Amino acid sequence: MNSKHILAIFISGMVALGAPACKKYFEPSTAKSEDEALRTPEDVSSATIGAYAVLKNPAYVRSIHFLTEYQGDNIAQGQASSDNLSNAYRYTHLVDMSHVTNVWQQSYFVINAANKVIAFVPDDASATLRQLKGENLYLRAMMYFNLARVFGRPYAQDNGASEAVPVMPETGAEELPARQTVKTVYEQVIGDLERAANLMTEDKNNNFASKEVAQALLCRVYLYMNDNEKAIKYADTVINSGRYELLRGGDYQNYFRGVPESNRETIFCIRHMKTENRDFSAIGSMYFSEGGQGVTGWGEIYASKQYIDLLDKYPEDLRHSFISPYTTDGTLSYPYPVPVTNIRYNTRLNPNTPMYYINKYNYQEGLVNLSSPVYLRLAEVILNRAEANAKGGSGGLQAALDDVNRIRERAGLSGTALHTLASVAAAGKTVLDVVLEERQLELAFEGHRAYDLFRNNRPLERNYPGTHALNNTPNTDITQTILPTDDRVIFFIPNRERLVNKNLTQNP
């Protein structure tokens, strides 16, 4: 058996076993040494494909979605569940949650695999090898950034001084590393992304990293750091690259249903082929089910009434297409809005509430639960630039509104639905209020909302029916407020990791 097959088995086997993420436990006894396993460009290519494959593992892609999206106010859990995704939604975090452990372990699988390639390939290698090294640098940066979001406090709260996660050395010299600060992890992420952008020269499709993918993530990272000028710089670079454009009309309404490679707006997605349909283990199974709950999916998570009320301010908004009201005759209205006179109510919640399914993760290429979750897209980059300008960026407040209106016009809005400085002031809002509201509408269900609030020092306020009421006394109180300084805005370090690595401190 040649080295690339051994390396591929090594990666897939470790994912299946779910071994702890520390370097000490990452190397199986039968694995070849790094020098043996990586000898040729083909070996490096195989290792890189293996790293991408980990992203598609439900233990990563599904769990990271639960931890990032379910803390927001765009969704409502419609019934209590034994799955600890409920703990993420209700902010009742545990020291051992399967989804938290999954994200930790799968992230370090990718990081450790990427480390091997990065250490092996010199910066003056062939263009093919430099591209692959750049892709691994991007993957490592993406993992560290997501880990810092889940386990470290928002950067802006203390300039990154709080603890985040360990940074694994490429040499593997330190087997049980301690946690590094959020600032240190962000510095690692920025360094990796800058190197990646310089090394990658191929215009690969949106299933793979490229120079623009690294730059788009840099834009997001700098926005999270409140470095507005650098966020604007990288937004301009991506927007002006000419590689991407906003989808419009029917193409936009079917954004998540087509072949991902054909989508001109997507910058990077986690590509799932038809043969990789996860059915009830797919993200979309939680949001959607044809013919009633439990038929094609669980259908337990709905669009919140708070989100629906915001969306319904303008019935012509094309983003209604991403919502499917569930009716009493068992049908799903698509596209919405249409006259829905027989919408089904969820009687498990008090008060009873209409059931609005979400379809952003369904019907890719016609398969009900197939989707390729989008991690970066042009609309986000445009709204990143809008937010940076709204917070004092050199473009100014009018530029921020111009970007917001660009997104609103694409969504089919016009006239008084578009914002001016005068209309914003008349409504008693700030330009930042308007930008964050547009981010809520446009990027809903894609893992942004809670972070948009907390990193801007704003509370998350739920005032709609959902199982978060179970935490309240009496349990008919549907209001839940999570302050940005609350301990619960981040998750506990998995206890099983701390049993292995005594150098890992715990979040309060």
C-alpha cells in the first residue's frame, strides 16, 4: 500500500475513532512517519483532500452549525430534545456536550493534518505545491478562527486578552499545549491567511481555497477585531477581483438549490456531492420535513416569530423564498409569501406559534436534505464593508448605506424600502443599527447572528415562543436576554480534553 493511501486511511480512521485532539493521541501506531508519508506532490494532494474531507464529516459541519447558529435569535426550537443541541439553543451549557467535543476534535484533526503539509512544503517549491500549502494554511486558519469564536470571548471586549484555544506547533514538539489568548490565535489566523493568499495562484472553484477565499476570511477576521480599515481593504480586494457577483431574481431565490460550483456569489462552501446526502444527519433535517415532522427530516427548528416579523415588513422581499410555512394539510408553501390561511401551529409551545420551516439547507440538486453549507459569500463581504464604514471607516456613513441598499435592491426592494441618512435618523436608528438589521435578514441561519451582536457589545434578546422559555420562571415567560458579557456566550472546554491535557484551563 503506497503512502498516499496510508495517509488517507489515517485521516479517515482518526475521524471515525474520535480520538482526542492532542498531538500525543493523533499519531496511530501504524502510521508512517511524516517523511515517509509525504514524498511527492501526489502525497501532498491526497493529504489536502483528506483535510477537506474532515469538514464534511457530520461531527464537524453539523456540530459547528449547532454551536454557532443555535445561539441566535433567528431560530426557535419548537420542542424539547434529548440532543444537547438544546443546550446550545437554551444557553444551558455543559462541561461535556457531544457537539462541543466534536468541534474541538475535528478541528484539531484538520489542524494537525495541515501542519504536516505546511511543514513539509517549502515556500520556494513548485507552483503546484505552493498552492497546496496555501490551501492547508487557509484550512488551519479557518479552524483556529472558528475555535476562537466558540471557546474565546469576543475580541473587542478585552482586545483579545482572554483565553481561547491551544495553537499546535508544526513540529509537534509540544504534546500538551496550554490555551493561548484570543489575540494570539487571531495573530496566528492572520499570519496563515496572509501566507496563504501569497502562495495560492490557482483560481479554483468555490469548493477549494484560493487567494480570494483567504482574503474574504481576512475581511471577516479584521471586522471581528474592529480594525475597520483593514476590513474595508480586504472587502475591496475581494469585491474588485471580478470573480464574484450577486445573484439576482430567480437565481437568488434558488441560491442554495443549484450546483455549488455554478454559484457566482459563493466564495467558499463545504461541498457535498449527491452521494454524500446525510438525510436525517444533515443540517437541513432539523429545519425542514416534507409531509410532517419525522418524514424526511426532524423539522424541530423554525424561523423565529421575531425574524418572520422583520422579514414581513416588506412582502416583496425575495428572502421570503428561504422560508416555507408548514400548513395544516401537510404542504409547504414555496415560494413565500403567498396567502397562507391554513398555517399549522405548534401546540407544544405556549403560546402556540406558526411553524415556519427554513429551506436554506435543502433541495440542492433536487435532493431534500442535500446541501453544501456556505461559509463565505459576496453578500457577507459587502455587509462587512458596510459595518466597518458604519463604525468609523474611511468610506463614511453614506458608503455604508450604499452597500446596505445594494443588498436590499438585490432582494427586490426599492423606493422607501431603501435607506437614506435622513430616513435612518427619522426612524431613531443609527447606521450601524441598519447594517446589523440587514445582516440579520441576509445572513440568517448561516451562523453569524449571535456573533454580530456580542462582538458589537449588544445583547441577544428573544421575545418569542421557543423552548428557551423552559429556563424561565414561570415557563410561560418567553423572553430571554443574554448579555454580551455573559459567561454563556462561549462554551466550556470539553472535559474529556482536560482529563488528557492538564494544562487546559476551563472557561467560567
